[in-house]
Amino acid sequence: MRKAIEDGQVVKSAELSSVVIIAAGAMALWLSGAWMVDSTSGFMRGVFTEAPRMSMTPDGFLEFFKGGLTKFFIILGPFLVALTAVGVVVNLAQVGAHISTKPLEPNFDKLNPVNGWKRVFSPTTGVNALRDLLKIAIVGVVSFFAIRDAIVQTLPLIDAPSGEIARQFGRLTFVTVMKVAAALFVLAVLDFVYQKYAWKRRLRMTKQEIKDESKDTEGNPVAKMRVRQAQRELARKRMMQDVPTADVIITNPTHIAVALKYDRGMMDAPVVVAKGQNLIAERIREIAGQAGVPIVENKPLARSLFKMCEVGMSVPASLYRAVAEVLAYVYNLAGKEI
């Protein structure tokens, strides 16, 4: 998502921007309309007053045109600046302050007719068509009810001065536009939610992209599996090398084998130097037999040691008594002191 934003692919609803600009424009005209009308009227009176004395030479006409253009921008400038500011703010509120030149780069995929047909018959196109139909329906229905309610108010204006008629129709237009904008705002918010959903859906990675990203960030999974397998094999070889140094092998008798070593001067408790089950247990017993290490069958103790201890760990205190009994038995057989 962060990379998409950097590339200029952002969540944006043109409908939301349009509705806010329309509402802001109607509000600006309502607040500054009287001043704009008076200013325009004064300008036109000046033009008609000076028309008989106006020089029709190219320089005179150019001077008149410059003056009229300046007056035009003075009258409409604040209105246009306000709408521009509103447009910038509403777009920044949607997409944030992101600058990207990526959308300006040529994209020949857009010229591909196959991709064009896919866009025509895509779910996004269908949603946009439904949204446009709703817009037309909303504008028509809201405008109809707003004008219907205002008919009673406009009938007495038949004999009213033109200025009063203009003010009343201006008010009617403002009310209608604001009602339409309020209704369209709800539709625009829903459109923004959909645009965000569609944006996230477009950015979803394919299974192959996920695999490629995993390779880039974590390495090739096949190579990692081979490394882990080699590490396990190396650890197993070291463990088997420690079996001849054990004092006793405790078995299940065939499924589990645990090798214990105890040195009173170096250890606080016996240590597990090797353990395994099935084939590994068989190999431990085989090496122990070749090295002359005693093998003692004790099913409960073998299961407990296998479950509770890893290679290199000391025997837990809860098994001290059972392990001590086995070691005492082995030492007695060998004629060693405990």
C-alpha cells in the first residue's frame, strides 16, 4: 500500500470532491452574490456611459479590453480562489500530501485493447454506472420536491419588481442546490468507501507474488529447508558422539532412549546428553552397546525424561529420586561409588 501511494495510486472519490466544491460554490455565491451583482452593474453602467466617447482605434480597444478583464478578475477572483482552495483541501483530505511523477510516465498497457475491454466489463464500471444513475435520480427527485414546495412562494412575484424576482429565484436556486448537495454527499461518502475497498482489492498480491516476496525477504524456502536439515543432521551427529560418554541409557524399551551423564564434581544434577525415538533410539542403543554403556529399561522414567528434557538440559528436580535409583543400580553393577 505504501509503495502504491508512492507510485501515485491513491484512494480518491471524484464524486466527493465535486459535491463539496458545488456546495462551497453555492455558499460563496450566496454570501457574495449581492456584491458581485452590484460590482457588475457598476461596471456595465460605466461601459455604457463611456461608450460614446470610446476610441475605436486598436490601442483604444486594447485599453478597454484590459480594463474590462481586470474588473472581471476583481469581481470573480475571490470566488474562483475560494473554489480552488476548497478543491485542494478536499483532495488533500482524501489522499494526503503525496507528490509522485509516476502517473505522468507513459503506460502502454492502457493502449492494449484487451485491457480496455476488461475495464469496460469490470465490476468497477458497473458500480460507476449504478452510481451515475443514482446521481441522476437524486438530482431529479430532490429538485422536483424543492421546486414544488417553492411554487406557492413564487406566485405572488408576478407583479413584483425584477430585483425582488431575481432575489427570490436566487434563494430558491441556493436552497435547491444545497439540498441536492446534501443528498449527493451521502452518495459521495459511500463512493469513497467503495473506492477504498476497490483500491485495496486491486493491490492484493497473487500467490506467485507472495512467494517471490518471501524469497526476497526471507530467502529461498527450499534452501532454508536444506540448511535446517543440515543443521539437524550435524546436531544429531554431535549427539551420537556424546553417547559413549554417558553413564546410563534409559529406554522404553524400544521406542525411546535417553542417555544420562553425571559428574559429581562438575554437575549439580545429571544431564541429558542424547535422546531419540524409533530409529534414533535404536541407534543410541547400538552405540551404547558398542561402548559398553549400561542400558536400563524404565518406561515411565524414559517417557518423562524424553518429554521434559532437551539435549544438554539437567534432569528436573521432580525426577531426581527416580534417576538416582537408576544411577545407584548402575554404579553398584559397575562397582563405583555414588
